[in-house]
Amino acid sequence: MLLTVEGILEAEGRLRLLEPVEVAGPRRVMVTFLDESAEDERTCPAVVSEPALARDWEKPEEVAAWSHLSQLPSL
């Protein structure tokens, strides 16, 4: 199972996930450190551009163009 969840690594080393995750037992995880700090999230280019990109993604012609991907079998 691959799952990506946003979190914050506290100064004392504790990892705080920003949404609940349920697992049946211990799991290996990979942690990616982002350049920006949690306080700078509002200036992160990906976060700032999300509303503008969403307008394009929601256009009917875009939905139609990418609809074939929803028909792929799940892995």
C-alpha cells in the first residue's frame, strides 16, 4: 500500500501527521523533507498556485481529456 500523508516533524523528533491514518500494525515509512517550513506554507509555490490550477483542471474539456485514466485497473 502506498499512501502519502502530510505531516510536520517537531523539533524534538516527533512526527505529527495532519490527517488520521489507520494501519493494521507497524509499517515502514519514507519521509521527504520539504524546503519550506510549516510557517511558510502560504508562500509555497505549489500551495499558492493550487487555486489557479484548479480552475483549469475542472474545465469539462480537461475532465474529458483525462477521463481515460480513471478506466485503468488499480494496482
